[in-house]
Amino acid sequence: MRQHMLNGWLVAALIALVCLLGITAYVEVRKDVPRVACMRDPMVDGTKAAQLQSCPTACCGSTAPSA
């Protein structure tokens, strides 16, 4: 009986871990999409962005470059 209970807790912990990893990955990808879009198409108003650091400011409306 004790072994079944421990196995249940282990399965619950593994499911929680997978959920947390999935949520973390989703949030990171969602934050990174605008930066990747700027890197793929650095054209702003028909001119190229001067530097990679200025691309988020010019393309995406961000005031600080992402690290």
C-alpha cells in the first residue's frame, strides 16, 4: 500500500515538473518571437537597421535591446 502511494506522488511530481517546464518554455518563446522577427527582417521603413543592438528599438518598439 505504501509503495502505491509513493508511486502516485512520484507520478504527480513528474506531471507537475513537465507542466512547469512547458509553461517556462512557452513564456520564453513568446518573449523571444519579436526579437527573432527583427533579426529575420531588419528592414525598417525601407532602410536597414544600423546595428543588431538598434534592431529591437527600430523594429519592435522596444527601448532596450534584449540580452
